Amino acid sequence: MKYALLFLTFLACIQMNAENTPKNISTCTSIPDTVQLPKVFVIGDYETEYDLMTLKYPNSVLSACGDDVNQAFRLWMALLQDMQIFAEKTHFELNGAKFWLNTFFAKDGSIDYMAYYLKPNCRNISEKDMKTFLASFMSQHKIAKNNKSGFAHYGHVSFPILPENISN
């Protein structure tokens, strides 16, 4: 039941992202080639630039995975597991962290940007420490997925990630 709820939340986030993505990007206002944003920032800061980023990365992880829900889920869960392992190696206490995370991937699977928002029931993590951790993680991490264009995923994250969550 717990895993079914997690999976349904994952699908709902993908659907929300798809519904909020314009069908024809060319009808939107001009999107600059470079949007001036920090690599890691809090959702709610830089609202105009953030909106432009969502237009520059119109594809979801699901579409990058050829609409294969199982593959998209495994890819996202693997990223979260890698994040947890990185936290352990760098002695960053991630257990108890709960936040919304929007990750923008380059065509080659590297991470271009991460936007996050700590939930009220999250353990106490300073904004500076969270930004530093995510920036360090994204600079060394790359998912095993290439795509014809950049893509993004927005979802709820809660640590620790348990191994059985990934295998289902």
C-alpha cells in the first residue's frame, strides 16, 4: 500500500508537469539561451527565471524514458539513492529531510539546475547547507539517460530512501 501511494504520487507529479507544459513552445515568448539562475535555488526565489526554465526543459523524465513509467520511476529512485549515498560519504545528515525538488537535466543526463523547497515537517536543515550539498551532488552526478533535449522532473523527496522502494 505504501509503495502504491508513492508510485501514484510519482505519476501525479509527472502529469502535473505535463499539463503545465505548453504544447507548442514556439508560440511562447522568446526564451533566452541563457537564463541567469544559481545552479541550486529555493522554489519561490527567482520566479520569472524559474518559469523560463520550465519552458526551456519542456520534457519530463517520463517522456525521456519513452513513456515507460517503470523505467522513469527506477531512474528517479536511483538518483535519490545516489543522493543518499553521497550524503553518507560527505557526512551530510539527510535522514528526516522532506522537500519538493525540481531537477533540470541536460541532454546528456547531467544535472543543470536543482530547485527545492523544504517542507514544514522537514528536519531542521539550513538553507546554506542544503544548497551546498545539492550543488556538490549535482556537480558530480549524471543519470544514465540521454535525450534529444533537456528534461526535468518535479516531485516530493523524503529521506531515507529504503532499498525496497527502488526494487518495486
